[in-house]
Amino acid sequence: MAASTLAAAFGVQSKANKDRDFSTGKPVHFIIAGIVFTALFVVTIITVVNLVLS
């Protein structure tokens, strides 16, 4: 799940993996994983910017 979410976020997921995910995974799991990834990404960017500026 995590690898699929990361690959999809960066646009490098293969068609075979995408097809596998859509045939076996539940949409709600991918939606939750995407929201969690996005939140962590934003928090990481904010933290790095604050460290650089201080």
C-alpha cells in the first residue's frame, strides 16, 4: 500500500501495479493513504523550511 501510494504520488507507478491495486485494493484505503501521505509531505516541507530559515 505504501509503495503504491508513493509511486502514484510521484507519477512513476507502472501500469501493472496500478491494475493490481485497482483489482485487489479498496478505494477507501488508497484515499486514506493519499491523505496521510499528503499531510506528512506538507508537514515535512514546513519543518524543513522552518529549519532553513532559523
